Amino acid sequence: MYMPGRGAEVRCTLWAVEALRSVGERLDEARLRRWVTALQNPDGGFGYWLGRGSDLVSTASAVELADRLTGGDPGAILDARRAIGFVTSCRDGSLVRANPAGAVTATATAQAARVLGLLGEHAAARGPRAELAGFARAIGGYGATTRALPDLATTYQVALTGAADREAVRGLLARIDLGGRFAWTPLSRQPAGPLADCLGASLTRWVADPEFPLPRLNL
């Protein structure tokens, strides 16, 4: 996504890279490496676009994009120490806020675990990753908070982190699958659009095939 006056958004750029790679195509990756390097803020995090304040979804997207572009070495083009520092500033014990002043969510906790793991902080990633079980809901799936209804976006982030119970995901899909189209939550009986369909279809394949690699799609 490119917004005049603001520039390209890192989250949507990651989506484009993932989509193109799935069909054997690539963007100008040398240019992308220079661009994502320049996005890093002084606090070590990343914002939606150049000059925007840092948040966890953008930071995870930037680190995962750098991981793709470098073949598994995001620290080759990003300042890993400062990025880890930003994630640390968002932590509330083992849980994580969407930004240092934000609320704790399952999505931020999942994204922090992935960032720390990709940057080599595997021990630090274990705490947030383990906490994700507390967001599971009895009816299936995972909620944004420990009391929220399960939703597709949060459940996808937990699954992408490798911390989801496959049967819990199956249970949510059974409630939101509207004949191959997907709702965001069990309360809705209306298809939510192409993005929800992409997440739902990807999770459906993952439930059926544990080896299916979920695309890195951050919300």
C-alpha cells in the first residue's frame, strides 16, 4: 500500500512479498532492503511508514520482511539490539503491549515472541510464547484479551507464532466458515472480505496439513 504524502506501509509490503513469493515472483529486493533499513526509528522499533511512531505490528512486519530478504538473517540489515530494546519496552511481565503505552493483547504478545526469536533472543521469546495459551477460548480459537471472544485475526497470529492448539483453531473455523468465506468472529454471520478469506483459508490448510507454511500476514 502506498499513501501519497506518507509513503509505503511496511505491513502491506510484507503481504505483497509473501503473496508474490507464493507464486514464484519477487519484488526488487535490493531496493526493499535499503527501504526497510531506513524505516527503523531511534527507539529501535518501526512504524507503519517512514516517520510514524513505533508499534509492535509494524516492528514484527519489518523484522519478518528483513528475515525474508536476507534468507534468515534480519540483523544483517536491521539494528537487532535496538529492535530488541523496543520490544522490551513494550513488555508487561511476559505479556506484551502493542506499543509502550498501549494495552496488552494476544497479537502483540505473539508478534513480540516472533521478533525475539528471529533476532536470536530465543530464551526471551519463551515467556511471551507460553502466555498465549491463556488467550484460548473454550469455544475454540483465541481472543485479543483473556476475556474477549475469539477472533480470526488473533487466532492467526497465535498460529503463526507456532503456539496454537490445532483443535482450538479447528473449533473456531467451524463457527466462522460460511461455505468457504469467513467471518471475523462467531458473532458475525457475514463474510468479512478478501483478507478474512485469506486468513481463514490459510488456517484451514494448516489445520489439515501441519507442514503447510502460514504466510506472514500481520494485522
